[in-house]
Amino acid sequence: MASRLDSSRGRALLLGGGVAIFAVSALQDLRTLAVAALLAGVVFHRGAVRRLGRMARSVVPATAALSLMSIAWLRVTDGHWPALEPFAALLVRVVTISFVTLAVLERVDLLRALSPYATLSRLLVVTLAQVHALRLLLTESRDGLRSRLPRRPGALDVLRNAGGITVALFALSTRNAREIGEAMRSRGF
């Protein structure tokens, strides 16, 4: 009985997180987005510092870099600096959505929560298997690149070797998807 209660709570949290993400994605006003970010911080306060650290290493740099490139492009093409509020709103929106997503995923056992839904469970298994395979390949390619160079590989080294890694990623993901599909068919899915 406890596992059914946990899975129903997990489904409710997944649904609530999805609704919250949808609502935040529709917001455009910077002040409203800031309030939504604060509300997300209050609701998911446990583990917030660790989650913010993860986002500071992954989500914020990519979003800020894309925003800066867009601002520079608009400056070059239009001849004047664009308003910064939409870019700030974009950053706050992305950070809030990422924060809520990570908080929900930390609290939910996805396999248990999606177990009543066979198609979603299969999709989750395939996705997780692909993510795992790609993560292994990236780790192995990084370690291989480090072992071949007398120094730590830089961005140029990574770009030079990206072609071979990309081909290997596609080959591995295709093979992995085929094997997972065959295994699922053999189990009657």
C-alpha cells in the first residue's frame, strides 16, 4: 500500500511540476517571473543551494552566452543596443524552469510514478538508456583524448576530435535503440 501511495504522490508532483513549468513558460513580465522564481525557491527550499550550484555550472552559462550573442547580433544588424529586459526575463524564466524541473526530478521515482502507463514507462527506459550510453561514450572519449595529449585538452582539441565522436555517438545511439527495441519486443511490449 505504501508503494502505491508513493507512486500517486510522485504522479501528483510530476503533474504539478508540469503545470508550474507550463505556467512559467507563459510569463513574460520580468517582475512576475522574479516572483515565480522566489515562489519556486520557497516551495522547493530543501536542497536549493546544491540545485542552484548545478544550474550555475550548466544552465546559466549557456543561457547567458546565447543571450549575449543575440544582443551582439542585434547590435550589429540594427545599429543600436536592444532592450535588456527581454533577455533578463529569458534568463529568469530558464533558471526557474530548470530549478523546478530539477527539484521535481529529485523527489520523484520516475519508474514507479509512470508504472501504470506502459508507453510512458517504455519511453522513459529508452530515454534513460540513451542518456546513459551517450554519457559513457562522452566520458570515454574525454578520457581517451586526455590520455593522448601531454596536457589537458582545450576547446580546439575537442573541436578537432568532435567529428569522430559525433559519428560514434550516432552509431552507439542507433545500436542502443535497436537493442532496446528488440528487448522490449521480446518481452511483449
